[in-house]
Amino acid sequence: MPTLPLTLAVITRNEAGSIARCLDSVPFAAEKLVVDSGSDDDTVAIAQARGARVVHQDWLGFGAQRNFATTQCAHDWILVLDADEYLSPELAAELQQRLPALMAGDAPAAYLRRRTIYMGRPMRWYRPSVGEKLARLYHRGRARWSDARVHESLRFEGAAPTLRAPFDHANNPTLPHKQLKVLRYAELKCRDWLDKGKPVRMWQAPFVYLLAFVKDYLFRLAFLDGWRGFLIAQTAASYALYKRMRYYEMVNNPKSVADATDLLNKHHIDR
């Protein structure tokens, strides 16, 4: 298949079960780059066997890690996927058709639509999991990732087109995977809040849980996906509440920051 002057950039740590599918889904990329933060499984070997160039970088946080990856790419146009994401055949075909014109223009980026696979099958109604728009294709001279430790976003100015076909996200293969991710993401978000000196407002906690659940279950249509939708809404609400409880602890017991870091490191869920 003809290649295009594009780099596929993926950040990894212990993604042996998914990295091959991710890399193989972008056969037209002239370069495939994996920035690994210390895998102790077969991630690196599998990536190299799939033709990827692997660079090691100790974990910097999601935003900074992606910006580091940007500096390592051989091409100005970059497609970013997580290891548990992969292009659908329809999107791969659409990209091959539209990329030459996009690269020849002055657009800073393009939006892709993400479809989530949850508990083994696609979500049908829950809005963030059906056609969620994410800026994942960009020119590195015209866009940059925010430096947030988690929930980073691509920053750019100007209009960006949206591609029609979706890419897929094999989201959290089990509930234990999801709960570990909640711990990890909450810790990173609370560290960002701590750096910024965000006020502690524990009185908001009960309302945060209720509002987050109602928003996802009702207004984002999770209830139409049955019990899977209920579980997604409950997990999102629990995450919103847990972040505030953990931040309260960090502020009132600063030693807990280092103690939790040691624990997360020990169980390999620190990044």
C-alpha cells in the first residue's frame, strides 16, 4: 500500500495485548513511532516487529509525553492513537483519500470521531461513546498538546475539518481495568489541582456525584444502553466524587501524596 508522509505516534506502557492491532490499523503511515515509558512486557518487541521505531521516555504526564513524542516524529503531520485504539477500515480508506489535500492546505488539525467498545460490544446511544469528536490529526508546527498530567487536549487556532468514519476504542476490557484507571487518572488530576492551589470545596461532593450521574445517565442517554449505560454513568459519577475526596486528603495530609505514589508504583498503575 502506498505510504503518506505521516507519523503515527503512540505512547505506551505494558500494552502488549493491544499495540499490534493499533499499529496495523494504519498501513499508510510512512513512520510508526512508539514512545514507551518503561514496559516490562512484550510491548517494545511487538512494536518493533510491526515496523515501529521505539523511543524510551520516562513518564512525564499525558500532555508532556505527547509533546515529547511530537518532537521525535520524522514528519510534520502526525496521527495520535492510544494503544487500545485503532482505525476502522472505513476511516483508513477515508484518510488515504483525504490526507493529500489536507496536507497540502493550511489547516492546523482535523477531528476524528471515536466509537467505544465497552464490555465487548459498541455502545449504541451514550453520547461520549458514539461519534465523540477528538482532535487527533495535526501539523506539529500549528498545534500543541496542553501540559496537563491527564485529560490533555490539542490546542490550535483556525478551522479544522471533521472526518466521517470512526476509529474504535477498546475501552477498559474489564471493570477492574476501569477502576485502576480511575485511581490513576484521579491521582494525576489532583496533582494538577495541587500545583494550581485549587480551593478545597468538599461541600460540593454529594452534589457533584448526583449531577455527574444524572448528566451521563439521562442527558447523555446512557440509560438507552441498558445496564452497561448504568455502569458507565455510575463509574463516571464515582470518579467525579473520588477526585474531590482524594484532593481533600492531599491538602490536609501532604504526606499522602508520596505514600500514594509509592503504592501506585508498586502496583504498576502510576502512569
